[in-house]
Amino acid sequence: MSGAEASVRAVRAYIRSRGRTPATLIDRYAAVFGLAMIVAVLGRPLSGLLTGLAGPIDPVRAGAGAALLALAVAGFLAAARAAGPVLLPASDASWLLLSPLNRRHLLGRTARALSVVALVAGVLLGVGLLAVLGAPDQLVWRLLGALVLGVSVTAGGMALAVLGQVSQSWQVWLTGAVAALLVLAVVAVSGQLRTVAAIAASAPLTALAAAASGAAVLSALLVRQAWTSLDRIPTRTLANASTRAGHVASATVSLDPGALTWIAEDNRWRARRLGSRRWPSLPAPFALAWHDWRRLARTPGRLAAVAATTALPAVLAQAGGPPAALGVAVLAGALAVASMGTSGARRDADNPALARLIGVGRRPALAARAVLPALLGGVWAATALTALTLALTPSTLSALPEAVPAATTATGAAGFSATATATGAATGAATGTVTMAGAGGWWALGLLAGPALAAAALRMARRAPVDHSMPTIDTPGGSIPTGPLFWAATGPDLALLGCLPTAMALLTQPAALAPFIAAQAIMGVVVLAGYVWRTGQVT
């Protein structure tokens, strides 16, 4: 053991001796016993899941699955870059980071934690890769190869994120990797990689072993480079990452996730210099809500990313997602997008005295602030449902209402418009294509859900912090605190109530959408009007 490493351990041992009580043998036994119980409980379901992966996979689902995997890896890299990923606890960042201790050994604990995170993510990625490509033979060896590939990708990606903290040139490589993964996802969705996926699924074990070995060697080189570069990470970079981690930890311990959004928003605008423009001549309520529109217009990149996410429900449908998952994806995505336009309502709820000084009533202010989230959520839901219907294939046709039976013609403003004959339907089923004339009334369902989504987004923006004094629910799996549950359900409950006709249409697969469109139009207006009227009462 080197002297530098021994000094770091001595300092940490001294800090532990003056801090919390060290773990006893009973504590270690409880941890090992809990881990063994988790393995015993999850062992049989995991073995059944892996056994079910044996056999070939539908090429259409393989393309969509590959796109989802590429998006997952891109999200992993983006999260690693946003987190740091190398950071220290607040106390270590304040006292030990500026000390003469060896920085590489000081950051060794963080590096080991990042290795565990990369290992877990790699195992999940490997299982997902096997689920996408399938295992026509030799399930055990193909599973082992997929796990090696998955761990190599996540470990190499984590090392690349660590190197991005060292120099800007590595940051460019990390950005390029994320962009390449996004392009790969788009290409996979378009169906251009079906041949490649089929070849990879039926590749011999020697080719799989060669690919896994190459990925492992490249990943090991990146990991070694990242380890040797730990002592060259700038102090300012480590301090900023540690500060963000402290904020996240505080919000997590206090179970107040709303604080994270405030931190992210304040960090975004603090270092920016914004130009000043003349305030438009609008009526008082709309002039009050204008800054939400201006704030959204200042983030064109975020708007482009939001527009790209409208294809996710269609990708999920191609991957074989059930109707319930598609409904959750559409409504949850639309609610998240609608929440982007509720910053003003959140500030009014946090500082009601300032909101009263503006001189605009609560109800007119809420009604004006509801326009932007209604437009965002409704347009996103309409676009997502339109993409969902345009991406229909025979393997995903059951996820939405069926086309009109063969040898019939049905055209209506409320439903799908399809013209098919018995021969044409048989040919379409054989060639893997479905001829459909437009998206019918699905876009109207999504657009009419906008008012209900706006009410839910405003309710989420104005909710109070988590109430930890609420009682707990005793279950066989342990006690469940009701405070976080009520906090998490505040907002989504109103979205589910207001978008119930759309949700029922996605679940029941009706032949005609006209009743659902009418019900959604009425329900959306009633929910928004009721929320504005009730919340706007003076208390």
C-alpha cells in the first residue's frame, strides 16, 4: 500500500471515528440477509424471463427495440455528464479536496461507486440486447456475450463521461457519442437496420465472442485512461459537481422533488445574459402570463427535443407495447410537456403576496396561465397519437382500434378512415403493411385533452411540499408513507379524470371515435373550468 493511499485511509478513519457509530456485525448480517432475500425473491422470475428470450424475434420489434436501447444508452451518458459524474460529499469537497492528499486516491471511493453503477446498468443493457436480438441457440453463451457487451458499453460510456470532466476535447467525444446514438435510434425506427439485426441475431458464437472481446478491450482502455486522469480533474469542476449532488441529496432526503426543478431552473438562467424587449400590449391576465411564453421561446433546443419525443409512443408500439403502456406513455408524456409552461403558476404559489401585488385576480390569472400548457399538452398528444396511427403494422395493430373489416368502406371524422378489400387485406398482412387514409379523429382526441392536461399541470405546479406527518399504511411488504403518495398523485389524478375518454379509447379499441371525442371535449372544458373556479376562490 502506497503512503498516499495510507494517508487518505487514515484521514477517513479519523473522520469516521469522530462521526457516526461504525457498523456492527449485526448490521452487516442484516445487509447480507436482505441481499440474499432479494436474490431469492427475484431469482425465479428472472430465470423465467431469460428462458422466454430463447428463439427468434420479430424483425419489426427488433428495430424498435434497438431504437429504445440506443435511446437508453444516450440517456445514460447524458445523465452521467449532468451528474458529474465524479463528485464528493459536501464535507469532503469542503475540507479534503483542497488538502495535499493524493487526489486519485481521494476520488477512489467515487470511482468504485461509478463502477458499480456502470455494472448494474450494463447488466440491464445486456438483458435488453438479448431481448431485442433473441437467442436462436446456445442461450447461455449468447446471454453471456450480451452481458459482456452491455457492461463494456456502460463502463466505456462512464469512463468517457469521467474523461469529459478532465478536458473539453473528451467532452466533444462524449457529445458526439450521444448524437451518434440518437441518429442510430432514428435509423433503427425507420427500419433500415432490420437486416443488420437479423444478421446479428443469427451470428455464430465465434463472431459474438470476437465482438464481446473487442468491446471489452476498448472499454478497459477507456477505464484505464479515466483512472489515470482522476488527479487532473479541475477543482472547480469537482466542487460544482459536488454542490449539485448535495442539492439532489437534500431534496431526496426531504422527499421534496420540486426543489430539484427550482435548482435546475436557477442554474440555467443564472449564467445567461438575456436581452430586454418591450412588453406587448395585452390585457392584464394575458400580459401576466406572457413571460411563460417568452421563457419557453428562449429554449429552442428544448422545444426541438420535445418535438422529437412525440415519436416515442410509436416506437413503443412497434416494440410490442400493450395498449395500457401506450396510453400511459401518451398521457404521461403530454402531462410532462404541459408542465413546461407552468413556471409562472409555481412562482405565484410560492410567493402569493407578490402575486396579490400584481393586481390580477386568481381566476383570470389561472385562466391566462392555462393557455400555454393546454396548447403544449394538446399539440404533443395530438402529434403522438397521429404518429402512433401512421406507424401501425400488423404486429402493433392491436394496440389501437382496428381498421374497418375487409370488403367494407368506412369514413368518418371521428375514427380511422380505411378502405380495404379481402384481397388487399390479405396482401397487406402478408407484406407487413397496412393502408390507412390519415389518422382519423385521434389527433382531435389528443388536442381536446389539452384543457384537462393544463389543469393537471397547474395543479402539479401549485402543490405544497410533501407532508411527512400523514399516517402510513401497513402492508405485508412494510409500511408505506402516504405523504409522498398523495404528493405524487396530485396532478396526475386530475389528468386521468380529465383525459378519461382518451384513456378509455386507447384501452377499449372502439370502432367509432365520435362519442369519445365529444366526451373528451366536454370533460376537458369542465375539468379546467372547475379547477380554475375552485382554486381561484379567496381563502
